[in-house]
Amino acid sequence: MLTFAPKTRAALDHDGDAREEILRTLITERLRTLPPPRLDDQVVATYFLRLRTWDLQHAGHEISYHATSGTHDIPKGSLIEQCTGAIAGIDPWDTTNRCGLLHIAFPLKMLLNENGGLSSSDLLHTVAGAILFDVYENQDSRLVALQIPDSIVRTFPGPAHGPLGVREFTRFENEPLFGTILKPTAGIIPDHVGRLVNEVASCPLFCFVKEDENLYPRLPYSPVRERTKRAVEAIHRRQDERGGRGLIFAPHISGAPHEILETVKAVRAAGATGLMFSESFAGGTVRLVREATRMDEQPPFLYGHNAGIGVKTRSIFREVIDLLARLDGIDFRQTAPVRPGAPFLKPYGEEWLASEHALTCPLPGIRPTTIVRAGALDQGNIGLNLADVEARKLGPYALFLSGSAINSIKNAAGKPDSHLGAEAMRQAIAIHRQGDLKNVEQTEHAPALFDIARRTGLRELTTALLQRYPDLGRDASHP
């Protein structure tokens, strides 16, 4: 066993997330008080910097130099001058001028292509380049905000459908949108996928089902084209049971860049109505596919899975990444569910609010992205999430996505039973709609829900809650 000096132990035990919460609160308050400038011919990036020896003014000049023209010899009125960044504002937080916010203006002249647009990849590698995150001088550096002129926002495609398009396609008009994820998430063959989708399609609760990011498209024993074919066949078989409602199926699309469009073409020919990307590592793939399918009679619904986004959010605020994903054309984007106690995954708190705002706020010429509440969403917290989106008027923009809480709930024979899990979810939704838990504290929500389920004989919900929250059973047996 290793032993550490107290200073080393303190460094190892440092809670980076606690610091993140403090930092974000400070930055949010400062930007609310002193908003970043908006310029018609510049993209303005805002950074938080904690510098070792430079002051913010010097750091601004270094960023402008390295990230734009790379020269100090700038003739007045020249093209070089038109392509050189400049400091657009400084907000020092202390007398050292080594900590605070810095606004840098990046001229559109150096960014726009011949069609007057640009890509999110080019924009991001310009405003989040080496001089920001790779130099030792920057003890801490974050890209915290991005102001893009409205004229440039309009050049992006944005989602092909958005939340209203999802509802129109699936015929889910005024009720909550629900979806699920295929489980197991790996080690399954096309026939298995067909059986799983057949079970999902038999439940009219769902309007969306997707594969997981762990299931790859070019497996020799499970090619995605065949998986999609079986899934679509299952949806068609169950169509009469769905009361005319549609079901979007999104297979996982990944691979080397030269393989992507071939895979998309194959699954689209097999009937896929949606496509899922591991967008955090896709490197422009979403925009590629959005543009390639833009003229389709029914463009696919694009799910931008953000698994791994945390490798970026320590340096770039999540809402910046989510904004660019929305501009590139993502229809669905995961945030996180409301749940009592410690968060299961990020985002949470102010980061969570900022992320959902970036995905749904009005933007010129760009549809909203459907926010996906997923990640330990289950029968015990679905009521909390429904109440939250209702209170924030986000109901039309939200999809509730649950995997294990639907597909891994076991029946009396000890086997996973998606019908049981789905019925348990429907029972929890019905209790929410009745308003029986309206004034119950978050920490008491699951116990109170369990009590109602047990008293009213809701067998499926009782079973699901006991499996998701084992302590409820122990508490019930020891009043």
C-alpha cells in the first residue's frame, strides 16, 4: 500500500466538481451582470482564465496572435488586419489581473467559406485551440460562452425536425414522449434486435427506440443493415396495435469517416427513420450526414449521443458544445434526469439548466433540439421529471428515455420483462397525473410512490420500485 505526504494526499483528494460548481456560479453571475459583447462581423468567445504570470491583457494579445493571423506586423487596412483577432473586453476578478473573464473577437473574414458559412469544427478549433489549453502559463482556462452573429447562425442546418417534427411523425400530440434503449447493449445478433424491438413496439407508450453506443455497425456477426431490417419488420408487425402511432428506430452509426455515408445509406434502405451517433467523438460526422440527407423526402431523426462529453467539459462549458451540436442538426440530445440525492451523471445544477437552455432557446432559423432526460431515469423519478418540465414549460421539448428500468426489470420467473417495466412506468405516470405526490419532497418521492403502489395493488410498479430501490422493501418490513 502506498503512503502519501499530507500535501500529496490533499491534492489527490481535491474535489474538482465542488470547484466547478463555485466557478460556474461566479461566471454565470458575472456574465449576467456584464454580458459578452455581440458583434455583427465577429464571433466573440469568452474565456475564464487563471494565469501564472501574465495579466489578462497580455493573455488576450497572445490568444489573438496565435489563434488568428500569427503576426505582429499588421499593415493598416490590409487583409491580414481583417483576419486578426482582438480583445473585446476584460473582466478582472482581483487586483493581480491574472484571474477573470476575457472576451476575444474572431473576425468572420478569416472563418467564412465561399458560401458565407462555416463548420462547427473549424469554429471550435479556432476558439478552443492550443494557446488556450496547451500552454503551461494558463493554470486554468475555459471557453465559457460563444456569441455567433445571427446571420451566421442562419447558415447552419439545425435539426431537420425538432420536437414538433417528432410529435408530428409519431402522432404523439399533447402527451409526454417516451423512448427506450435496447438491452443488452452488446453481444446481440439481428434476430435478437428484432425480438427486442418487437417487444418495444407492442407498447404504445414509446415513440422512440435506439441502439446503444456499445453496439457497433460493422460487426461480422451483427451487421447494422440486418439489425435495422429486423427492427423495421417488427415495427410494421405491431403497427395495428399502436393506434396509428409511429415509432422511430435509431441504429448506431459509427466507424471511420469513409465508412459513415455507406452505413447510413444501408440502414436508410433498410427503413431506419433515425440515426444515432456518438457525437462527442464523431468529428463533423453529424453535419456530414445532415447535409447528405437534407433533401430526402423524410430526413432521418438524428440522435447526438453525448457519451464522453465530460472529456471536453472540463475545458469547454457544456452549453457551448450543445449549441454547436444543435446547429449541426441534432434532433435529440441527452441532458440528465431530476433525481433526489447526489447526481448520477452530469450535467446537474446550473450546468444542466444552461445545457437545456442552449438546446431549446429561440435561435434565428434553427429549430429546437429535443432534450432527452436519460441516465438512471426510472419509475421512481419519472414523476419528478414530468413535474419539472411542466413547471419550466419544456414539456413539448422533452423525451424521457429509460433503458434498464424498462428492459431489465425481472418478472416472477426471474427473467427480464420489458412489458412489466413499461407497465410499471405507465402506472407511475398515472399517479403523477392524479397529483397525489404534488407536494411531496424530492427525497420522499420514491417511498411515497411505493406506498401508493402497494396500497392500491399496482403489482408491476411495486415490483419495479423494489428492484430499483431495494431499501424500500427493507423500510417497509421495518415500520
